[in-house]
Amino acid sequence: MNQQAQERKQFWVILGIVFFGFLGISIPYLIFPALFLNPTYSILPETWGDSSRAVFLGITLAAYPFGQFLGSPILGSLSDDYGRKPLLTCSLLITAFCNLITAFAIGWQHLGLLILSRFGAGLMEGNIAIARAMASELRTISKHKTFGNINAAASIAYLIGPLLGGIMTEDSLFRGFTTATPFYFICLLFILLSIVSVVVLENKLSVSRKEIRTFWQRINLFKRLKSLFANKRLEFLMISSTFFTLAVDIFYEFGPVYLTVKWLLDPSQLVLYNGILCITLAIGNGWLPTFISSRASKKQAIIWSMILFTIFLLAMVLTDSQIVMFLLFALSGLVIGLAVTLITVKISDSVSNAIQGEVMGVQISLRVLGDAFICLLGGILLLLSSKVILIVAGVLSLTAMIYFRIKIRKN
């Protein structure tokens, strides 16, 4: 088998692992609110008040991204030294175990164990960083296609996963279904993915053994960040990426909340908005970057994507038409996908293959740290006004654009 055919085979395996991995991540998306706020499913004592339930829901939701913040750069970094395959396989297996503990915690109604298991699952969720690093090492496929298709696969998984999760908690379909059932399924899914990883994927070391740092040097996150950001080009790209993806994640998390407050939409109606967003995200990630990069400057494409996303967010605040809102969600997916993929390509191109895993991990780490703060603090903004949330997202997107443009001119 020639190199091109072999790499295409490897990429399809990587893409499959990313898709099913994100499917597993997204399945519980709609479950946790019911565990804390719906009396029918709640795992908390009836004596708990609404404020306590809301606080611990935020803590539980934040535990996973906070674990990702700590774990992604460490796992990505270790994969640079010890190979992508063993680190990916181990992270998948431990994630499976953590989801099994989550299922037990729900069954036992043990809040502390639930929070701990979600943190552990996040800590081991370095799959996307390792997958991107593996994709960056493929020589016969462009990064626009590899990173774009990886992001597109994640978008499609986020469309399908919550629907599956909802079905697997519906005891009217099968009497054995409970809110713990999806986590047993995720456990099995990740075990199967780890087996696929062992059997099919190749293991390549990025650096020679003598260049490997000690384990402590690899897990010393803040020292590694300082070392990485000595590369000023990488530093400004990471800052731009973090500000923009923070705006994007605010939109992901609170866009449906804004729609609910504005028009009192029910879940079935929200699914339509989420569906069109995920579809256009898949197009914006998978096809659009390759199309645009062959016809225009990637720098200008990133700048205009950020500008347009800012405009779309402000338009959402101003419009009173559901048809216009639906169109704005669709257009937002296109520009988000384009900007995120092109920035990721530029970040990857700014460093050597020897630290691709670490850099991809750091990018994800900074993003999910923002997710954790959004989960904890988003409710405060909601108390002020649902419009304020989208305005804040627009300001962050505009800030990312201005910063990126200034730094690009200087470089």
C-alpha cells in the first residue's frame, strides 16, 4: 500500500475515533439539568432549595471542562514523547472507566462521586488534541482538510449525541432505561474505540528518546505555557483563538437560553435551531476552509469571519423575526467553522511536529477553561438580561478580530 493510501486509511480511523468520541461526550448534554432541576429525575434530596440545586449543577457542569483544562496539554505533550497511539488508547480506557463511575454515582445518588467522575473524565479527554496532532503528521492530506473534517465530525456528533442521550433515558421506550443508561453506553463505546486504536492505528514517535523531558517537566503546565509562548507568533495566535472561541462557546451555551427567554420555545423547536447550527458548522469546518484558502488570503478570511460573527450576534439581539433568527444561526455556523479551522491550521503551522500534541492540547485547554467559567458565571449575566450574554459574546469576537489584525500587521 502506497503512502497516500495508508495515510488516508489512518485518517479515516482518526476521524471515526473523533466522531464517536464526541458522540460520547455530547450524549449527556441534556441529562444533567434534569438530574438537578427536574423532581422526576433529581438525584438530590427533596429538601434542597432551588439555589443550591443551581449552584451544584454549575459545579458539576464545570468539573468536566476544568478537567480538560488540566489534562489536554499534559496528554498531548506526553503523546509527543511516548507516541500518539498508547496515550490515545489509555485515555479512552480511563474515560470509559470514569463514565462507568458516573453511571454508578447516578444510581447511588452520590453527588460527590458524580462530580469527581466528571472531573476524571475531563482530565482524560485529550483525544481531540492527540487526534489533531496525528492528523498534522499526515503528509499527503492538507491540514485544511484534516482539521476541517475533524471539526466537522465533532459538529455532527454534537447534533446526534443529545438526541441519543434523550432516547436512552426514556423509560417509555424500554423499561430498563434510566438517566444512568447513557453513561453505561458511553463506557462501552469508549472501550470499543480503545480496541480500534490498538488494532488499526500506527504509533509514531515525534522526537528521539534523548530529547524526551521528564514526566514532571511535562505536567508542569504553567512552566510549559511560558516556554511555548516564547514563540511570539504562537502566543498571539493562541490569544486570538481563545478570545474568539470564548465568544463562540457563550453563543453555544446561551443561544438556546436566549431563544427560550425571547419566544418561550419548547425543546422540539430548539432542536431545529441546534440542528441548522450543527449542519452549517460541519460545512464551515469541513468544506469551506479548503474552498476559501485556495481563492483568498487565510488571514483575511479569519478577520472577516470574526467580523461577520460579531454582526450576526448583534443582529440576533435586534431581530424579532424567528425566520431571520434561524438564518442568523445558519450563517453563524459557517463563519465559526471557517475561522476556527483556519486559526487551528495557523497554530499548527507555527510549531514543529515535535510539539504538535502539546500545542493542540494547550489550544483546547485554554478554550475549555473558558467553558468552565461560562458554566459558573453565565447565570449571573442571565440575571441581568439574556441580551447581555450575546452582546458580551459579540464584544469578545470583535476584540479577537482587532487583536488578530494588529498582530498580523506587525508580523
